Amino acid sequence: MGAWRGAVRGIFAVAQVRCVKVFIGIEHQAMKNPFSPARAAALLMSLAVAGCAAQPSGRYPSLLPRAIESRSDAEPEVVIALAEPDSTVDAALPDLRATIDAVIANFRKAAQTTERLAGTARGDPVGGDRWIAAQTALAELDGYRATLSSAVTDLDTLALNRAAEGKPDYPALTALRETAQAALDEEAAQITAISARLPAA
């Protein structure tokens, strides 16, 4: 710190000498013509010299980084809580996964038959044999969809119970729930599309 203050005093001393030299030059010109602009400049320069001659107070601006310069605009790091093993969820997931997989497979197979029956029943009057066969197949599809919807509800219940206890998301539970919901949305859309091809009762 002492070396830094000495350097600053040296800078002020050099500036003071330069101010005096400039003032002497202007004053010399002013003596030749009292009413010239140089005379006015000399008066102003005398004030500046007084400022140059003033000793520094000894308190200098800090060269350390300001608070705003050291501030980081980076987003704070988010700490993700790791889920500990949950025996209740782990015990329920295998049966739910087996149900979901079976429903998805059975629905896809039955949907092919329903698509064919709906095509055959096109133009058939309401209550006709082909119309009834197509509607029966649609009811079977809707049964699979309802079973899948029930499985999604069971998964939601497990997730809500964990949330109520302040526990984080359970990866295996979340993944199975997303798979089941995607299949449920697809099945609902397929049932709606097939139904639209048949005359309404």
C-alpha cells in the first residue's frame, strides 16, 4: 500500500510541475497585452494551478474489484435431491408394469380387428349386424383403455403419497407413469377415430 501511495504522489507532483509551466507561459503572453484572451486564460489557469498544488488527501479510490464487478450473473446451482429406495413403490411397480404392458399389447391387437370391422360396417344402418359387431369391438377397446386409465390412477396415488411425505420424485415411478399416460392418450385418440367412422346410435 505504501508503494502505491508513493506512486500516486509522484503522479500528482509531475502534474503540478506541468501546470506551473503552462501558467508561466500564459502569464508571459498576458503581460504583453493586458486585455488579450491570454490574460483571461491566465486568471483561469491560476485557479487550476491552485488545484494542482493542493496535496492529495491521502485517501485514494480502491483498486480492488467493486462488489458489482465480482457479482456473478450465473444461475444458482440447483441441488437435486436423490430418491432413496421406497419399499412401497418398489413392491407395487412390477404388477402395475405387467398390467400396463399387457393392456397395451392386447389393445393394439384388438384395434386391428376393430379397424377391419369398422370398415366393413361403413354404410351399414344403425342396429345392423356389421354395425353391432363393430360397436362390440369398440367396447372391448374401451375396456382396455379403462384398465390402463386405472393403472395410471394407481401410479398417481403412489406419487401423491410420496409428495405428501415431502419425498422427491421417484425415477422408476415417473418413467412408468409417462409411458402409461402416452399409451392412454394414443388409445383414446384411436377409439375416437374408429367411432367417427360408424353411424351414431
